[in-house]
Amino acid sequence: MDAENDCSPCGQGKYSGTAGSNSENNCQSCPLGSYSTSSGANSVGTCTSCAAGKSNPNTGSISEGACDVCPPDTFCIQRSGSPAQCTGNTTSLAQSKVSTDCVCKPGHFGSNGGPCAACASGTYKPQKGLGSCTNCAVNTFSELSSQTDESTCQKCPIDSSTENLLGQSSVDDCVCNQGHYEGPDDANAVWTCDECLLGTYKNSPGNFDCFNCPVNTFLTLFGANFSSQCELCTPFSTSPEASKSNTTCQCIAGYYGNGQIGCTPCPMGTYNDLTNQAQCKVCAAGKYNALTAQTSEGSCTSCPANTVAVDPGNTAKNDCKCKSGYTGPNGGTCTACIAGTYKNLPGLAACSLCGTGKYNAFTAKTSQSDCLACSSNSNSPQKSIAIDACTCNSGFTGPNGGACTGCVAGKYKIATGEAVCTSCATGKFSGALAQTAESTCTSCSSNSNSPLTSTVITACTCNSGHTGPNGGACTGCVAGKYKIATGEAVCTSCATGKFSGALAQTAESTCTSCSSNSNSPQTSTVITACTCNSGHTGPNGGACTGCVAGKYKIATGEAVCTSCATGKFSGALAQTAESTCTSCSSNSNSPQTSTAITACTCNSGYTGQNGATCSGCIAGTYKILPGAAACTLCVTGKFSTTLAATSDVCQDCKAGSYSAKTGNKAQSECDNCPAGTFSISAAAISSDTCTFCEAGKFQMSTGADSSSDCSQCPVGKSRPFGNL
């Protein structure tokens, strides 16, 4: 038999270039983008490539039918495993073969194979492939890019244009025609071009507002194109900018009438400071105006000094007459009436004299009532022309010509004239007014006094060291009190911490201070009222000493100090609260009345320096007594899992194990007897307790605790003593 003919050929779609292959699994598949119809192929060159325009995503294909036509928008070169996508806004037909088969999409321009740029807003391109974008026509625009049809070019709003420009990209490129302006947006949020309003015009296209007709003109047409269409108002009338009709034409200041018909100048004696007035304003009384068409009240000239024109609308200076209180010719110089005279009517008349018992100290007076009577309680001679001719009566005082007031309570005056009233002496008072004799002043009661000029009995106030109501009886201050000031104030108690046994005292210095570290209530009268403060102890009225360290005292008085409780300490002196006793840290304690943190010693089962943190004894240790001693280690052959143990709780290492070290924390820290040995002893401290299995037996595990753990050697095998 031919050994070579016993080899099987690789199947279709496969090949093998290696001799000695022992399995079809050693045959390699034709690669992506190819196929093979032959069997027994010995190289990849026998695999036929898929034609350009087709692709095959699989290996090991056995027929040309495995090559699929590339879909649109892709291309496939020869032996393509998968279609390549057209990129950069390009497209292609099915079964395209090279990248240049990808041409620009409609709405895009560029070279075949891309990339292709989008047609800008204001342009479009309906066909694919090469070629440039077309501009939107005149008076149209397109705000979108990548457009493919002329229909995307929208018409400009009515009454607007692009001013013969192509390719406009926004509605804002459309400008309103002459006589139109950009109005508010319509219901579709698109702006419109509206006709210029009445009173406005626009003489060129553009998206700007219409111009206002200037002042003194008006315009009654919509959509006006020229400024010459603005009509002038009638003479001496005016209108604001953008006036819509001649009804806005109003007569200017200084004129009156209807601005649509004609305006008349204001006559003499009048003026107009406003526009659009039906009549002129009359110059006020006291003024005159000899000119026409005047525009302000300032054109009305004031009459000369001290004259008046009684009626309004005066047109000449002679209309001005001397006013009341003055005399002289009409339109001439007017002089004031002298003191002691008056004149109550305007004109040429002379001034009148004041009557007897009165006076007039001023000029230019206009009424008989200006001749003033002397003030109450004073008098003057006839025909007085000055107020100082009036002098005060007895019992009254004041400057000559001034107000005369009665002597106030506490004073009196015997003579007439401007002398002042005399005061009642200290220690006396008088409540009567306008008195004329000293006998009206009454004396105060015992232990009281009053200031000069006192007017009521209550001005009599108690002296220092005495108290009582003003004007009443005054008594001395009792023991434990004093009073510095005069008056009806109550006596002041000696302050807390002081005492006094004297009567009618006038100074705080009479209050004696308690000894150091003691206090007394207000108004104390004896030394035994002084009691020791909190934090101090001693007899009432005696010396007080501070509580020693480790003690405190909350209340005042002679009680002894209280010791800090066990588990607490205090190093401070004279403490007033139990809170000054500081607790020892956790797991420590101290005796009563401890004075330092070092009095805090660790409890049983805990260790640490006195006054420091106490840590629990770890597993494998214990501590029976309190104090700073270290925890005791479990002895060899034993262990303990207990934390903070307060007694020897160490357990034996079990049989089959031993430990030569101290402080074991668990059975697992005891060493097991090795394989081939066993131990029946607990708490063993060395491997010497581990006994070998007898000859002919073996034992493979550690930690055996009985000879029964040793097994017989199997038939045909032996083991001497001392071996595994």
C-alpha cells in the first residue's frame, strides 16, 4: 500500500503548507475576502480573492457565492473582508469598488472620495457628485445649510428686498423698501415691513426706523418717502416731532388762540409762559407790564419799593400807590411811618399817632392795633414811643419794657422797678406768689434743711445719717445702715461681707469688713454674722481656712469640708463643688480624699503606670492585685484565651501537645507532637513527653494523644522503632 495515499486532503476553503500534519485541524482556512473550491490545497495562494465591489466577512469559504455585493454608501476593493463606509458627506452605488466611487451628497460639494463640505446657508445643490452650490435668487434667502432644492430659498417679507444681492443667508439680509420700516413680528414670529406711520418718513431702503418730521411740522400720510412731505404749522405756532396732523400745532408762549387757524400776541399787562393757551395770564397785583407778546411772569415789573398796585393787569408805573404803613406820591418814593404812628390804608394820607397808655417802638405800622399796651403788672406814661417806658409793679420783676412776672414762690420784692426778687434764706420756704415781705418765709423741722429760695415744705430734706419723707420728721439710721446724702432716700445697708453696730451713721466707712474668705448678709450688725465662704471652714466670726487638696465644701458656714469619693482625686485648694473631684481613668481606682492623679491605680486584670491609662491583660496573662505591676504570663505548658483576667485562668496544653514558652494565648500556640509520636500527658513543657510508635507501627499525623493512633504496617512492609 502507498503510505502517501493514506493521507487525507484538506477540504474546500482550506489549505496546508506543512508536511506531517496528523489532523484536519492543522489545515488553515482561506482568509477573509476570499474562497477556494479546491481540496488538497497546499498554500494560501490557492484561495481566490473576492472581486472588487464585493466582500466576504468569513474565513474558509468554499464558493464565489460567499462574496456579497457591497451595499450603497460603501465600497469594496479586491479581497475585502467587509465594506468600507463612505465618509465626509459622500454616497455611492451598490458594488462600488474604490473610495473615489464615493461622491458628494446633494447639498454638499467637494472632490470624489470626500470629504465634502455642506452648502452654506443661502445656497443649495440638488444633484450629487461634483459641482458647486447655487446661490438663492435676488429677494430670497435661506437660513439652513446643506440644502438640496431651490424651494428652501424663502421670499423676503412684503415691501422688502435683498437690494439685488444673491445668496442671502438670513431674513435679516432683507431690507425694508423706501417708506417702510421693520415692524413687530407677525403670528409666525417673522418680522414684517410696515408703512411709515403718520408724522414719519423714510427716503431710502434699510432695516432702520422711519425719520420723525421735525418740530413745527406735521404729516398726514402713511408710507411717506421724502422729508418735503412734512407740512409747516401756522406762524407763531409749534408742534413736536412726528406730529400726525395740524391739530398738534399749538400757539407758542407769548401768544394765544388756535394754532390751526392763527395765533395773537398777548397785550400789555399780560403774558403767556405756556404753549396752546386760549387766553393770556394777567400780571399780578403789585406788578405792571407795558410790552406785548411776553413769555414769562418775569416780564411783569414789580412796583417800586413800599408801593402796591391793588388791581391785576396794570400797564403803567403810576398804577403803583404807597402801601399801608408808608406815605408819599403815587409811583414815587414812599417813606415809612415813624415809631409811635401807623397808617392803615394805601394812598397819599399822612400817618396817625398812637393813643395814651400805649407805645409803638417800630416804623411802618399799618393798624391802630400796632400801638401796644404795656404788659400786665406794669405801667407807662402817655404817648410813649418805646417799650422801656413800661416799668414793673411791687411784688413783680422784669426789665423795663419787658414782661413783668410775679415773684415766684420762695421769693419776695418790696420796691417797684426792674430789681430782682429776694430769695427766702436756707432752712426756710414760702409757697406764696408775688410776695412783698420776708415774713412769708417759714422754717424747716429738726434734722432737716432746705436750699435757698425753697417754695414748698417738701424742700425741707433730712440731713445725712437721717431719713424720712421730704417735709416730714427725720429719724437716725439704725445699726447696720448709713446715709451719705441728704433727702428722703432710705438709709443704705452695709454691703454683704460687712457689719456695723453704730446709729445715725453718715459714711460707708462705718461698715467693718469680715475677715478673709468669709461673708455676711446685707445690713449685718455683729461680727458673728460673718460666715465662711464655700470652699473654706472655720467658726462664725472667726478665721476661715481653705479646704485642703482632696476635699471641697459647697455651702457657706462653719461646716467641715467633704472628702472626694473613692475613684476620684483633686489637687486644688479651697474647692466649692464636687465637680472639682476628677474621676480616675477607666479600669482604675483611688482611695477617698486622694489629692493627685497618681493615687489612681489600675484594677485587677489591668496594668499601667499609676495615674496613666490602664490596659487589660492580654490573652495568655492575668493580674490578681491592683496597682502598676505587669500582668503575669501563663507558665510553660499552659495557655489562656481570657482578656483582663483577674486570676490564674491558664489552661493545660492538651495531651498530644506541649509548650516550652510562657504566655501562650490559645491551644494553637502549643506545639503538636510530631508525626510518628504521641503523648498522653497534658500541660507538657517539652517534646520529651512525645513517645515513638512501637516497631512495626506508623503514625502520619501530628498531635496524637494515644498509642492507638499508631497503625500496623501493611503486609510486606516493616518499620523499626523510632522511624515514621
